[in-house]
Amino acid sequence: MTYKILCSDLDGTLLTTKNDVSEVTISEINRIKNHLKIILVSARMPKSMRYLQERLGIQNLPIICYNGALVLDNNKELFSTFISIKKLQTIYTIAEKYNVKMGLYFNDEWYVPQDSERVQKEIHHTKAEPIFEDTKVTLVNWEKRGVGAHKIMLMGTKETTDAIFTALTSALSELLHFYRSNDTLIEVAPKTISKLSAIELLLQNETLDEVIAFGDNYNDMEMLTHVGCGVAVENGRTEVKAIANHITLKNTENGVAHFIKQNIII
């Protein structure tokens, strides 16, 4: 099969370290980028993806941000949907009850109520700086602006995250996607979107069968299942590897680049 589009998740997949691609990966992408469209697909905000586009020399191509809630092409907005203020206020009320903090994202804006080790990790990993502001203030300002959240990050302890995950999914799972990023983090996204829906939006003369995609986590599963070739990295979730067409090396071992080198002949 000849593939026309290569889509890759970033964290835990294309990135060899927490915040960068390796020279091996850059070399392989350079080898194929004039023959395949290389689309970065991530839960990240735009500015945390653009520097990676520059490293790979693919700034002229679209990016899928926030798990598909925002799709940009050279800063032109192709698609955008966000979580409404009403839903945000509901989640905020529940988060307060469980002493869980909210990180709120809209376009290239990122708001957190206070600094923490988790916030500092996010700054290091994504090369983005947050605005420190009480969440109630952010919600009031956003209501005035008529905007909502492309993504919510809920941050707690393992115990509070376990508890709030159960509460949120029972109350709002029909309206929103809840992804357990790790023991202490929950990502929240609009229900109507996914990485796959964003990829479908970008198809022009191509079909899903002509797409090869790489991923490692639960929010990659739909994408890997429905494209022509879904590849999981060895460090991926067991469930992700179970549905993938192929499994490549770990992200820390340049798994994506290794698979490209072995299987995409130009």
C-alpha cells in the first residue's frame, strides 16, 4: 500500500524525550516529507506543536491540536469547537468538592490557578507558559468573551483523581470525553471530536486507507483502528498495542523513525 498521509501523536510516540524529536526522526521525516503529508496530532496546544513542526521542517502543513478540538493550517483556523462555559462551571463545582485543580486551554492561552510541580513539568515538556489566575476569574472573563475550553486538564492526587473521575464520568460522560492521562491527571475534551474526526476533515484526494498513523495512548485507539495502517509504539498501553496493525520500538528508541525506515520506501 502506498500511503499519502502520515499522522503521529507526539508525547510518548514521536518525541524521543519529553519535549523533543531526535535527529534520527528528523532525518527520516526529511526523507519522506515531499512524498507524504506529515500531520502532527496531539492533545497539546498550538504553540507547543509549532516548534516541533519547525524542527521537522513541516511548518507548511496543518496541525491537529487538543485531540481534534482545534485544527490549524498556517495559523488559519480550519475547525474549532470548545467546551461551553455552562459545562465548565459544572466541572469547576465538582473539582472544588474534590480539591482538584483545573488547567484551562483556549487556542494558545493556558490558565492555571497556581504553580505546582505538575505545572512546572508541563512548562518543561511543552515549552509553553501559563497565565496564573483564579479559575473563577478565568470563567467570568471567558463568559464575557464568549469562549470556552478546547481542553481541560484536571490535576489532583491519585486518590482525588480516582474519585473525581468516577463522579465526572457518571455525570457528564454523554457530553464530554474524559481521558485518564496518568494516575493524577484527567484530560477533558468535547465529545463531538477526536483525532480521527480531525484527520477526516483534512482528507482531500486521499482516503483513510491511505493514512498511516502512530500512537501510544487511549486517545489514539480510534485513529489507529480506522486508518489504513495503525502502528503502536512498544511503550504504548496494552489495549492500544492489541488493536494496532503493527508494533514498533519504544519512543525512546526512535520507534516511529525505525518503522518509517523499514516500511516506507520512496
